[in-house]
Amino acid sequence: DTGVSQDPRHKITKRGQNVTFRCDPISEHNRLYWYRQTLGQGPEFLTYFQNEAQLEKSRLLSDRFSAERPKGSFSTLEIQRTEQGDSAMYLCASSPTRGVGGNQPQHFGDGTRLSIL
Amino acid sequence: AQKITQTQPGMFVQEKEAVTLDCTYDTSDPSYGLFWYKQPSSGEMIFLIYQGSYDQQNATEGRYSLNFQKARKSANLVISASQLGDSAMYFCAMRERGSGGSNYKLTFGKGTLLTVNP
């Protein structure tokens, strides 16, 4: 059973550049989530997909951020015109729909650490 | 207002002893779930244990148990027989049903850094 896979593990870029991260969820999971974690904090929710539908976006997700999950499998998170404040760990998680009332745990990938120079 | 409060930035425990990590939460949703995750220095988030708001009994998973006190809105994690490998950051998180009944996002606390001493 392969876990959630994220690529790349690390990304260093100059301010103003665009970056794109990829997440491959566990194969039978149709719920996919993106979170951002800054140093010394817990993860903060960014957005959520059920299959290919993006069902919720956090206010943290400014216009420079866009996420897609085109065929309900892998997902991408793009940040345009990166800023210093975008430096963080970007975590992807997935969960199945079976089970009662959302009690299925979210399984996280190892994250992509973004550093803005 | 903080939805998840973890008041212990750091905790120390001797190997083989038990330790309790505190978590209090705030919600008006009658249907919610509480999760604990472990994050070692390598960065991955590892699911430990889950407690649903309607569960009658406290959850247990191996050496992990959850002391769920609904009236006090607390969900403390108890780790028995601590091991050196338990040294990590521990996060409490809550899932609320939210509007439309389809919201499954997690809200995390700031975490507690646990150090197990030999």
C-alpha cells in the first residue's frame, strides 16, 4: 500500500517566480486536501477536493494560489508570483469516503518545503 | 478564538513512563471528530488515534489512548510506556461537520514537542 506521494520534496525559488507542486493520493481515496505549515505551527487548511470537484477553499488561498485535480486522481497546487511569506511546508493528505461521519483519518504525504529567496 | 488549544509547548518524560499531552477544543457543532497526529523531525504526519463526538468509550490504539471529557471539551492523549522513538511533535486536530455537512477539513493546534529521555 503506497502512501501519499508529493513532489518535489524541496523547492527553492526566487521571489516572483511561479511554482507548482504535485500530490498523488492513496489510490482508492477520493478526498484530497492541501495544508500549509509554517515553522512552529500546526498545519492550516488550504483547500479540499472530492474527486475532481474543489469543494472548499480557505481565505488563506489568495488569488495567486490555484489547485486542480483534473481527473480525480493526482492534484497540483500552483503559486504564482511567489512572495517571502509563501515560504512554508505544503502538505497534501487524502482520505476515503467509506466510514461514518468523516471519521476516516487523513493520510499525509511528506510535504514539499518551499523556500523563497 | 482558538478552536484547538495545546497548552504545553514542550514536555519531557523518562523512557518507559506514561505521559499525557493536553488538548482542549471549542465547537458548537454536535458532530465532530478529534484526531492526534505525530510529526517526527523528518516531517511526515502520522495518524495515531481518533475519537468521535458520539463515541461512548475512550479510544485506544496500542500504547495510545485518548482521555475524552466531552463536558470539559478536552481530548488528552496518553502515551504509555514511552519509547525513545516517541520523541516528536504531537498535534491535536478537530474535524467539524461544517456547513452543508460535507466539510472534512482538519483544524490543528500548535502542537506539543515531546522529548523522551533515556
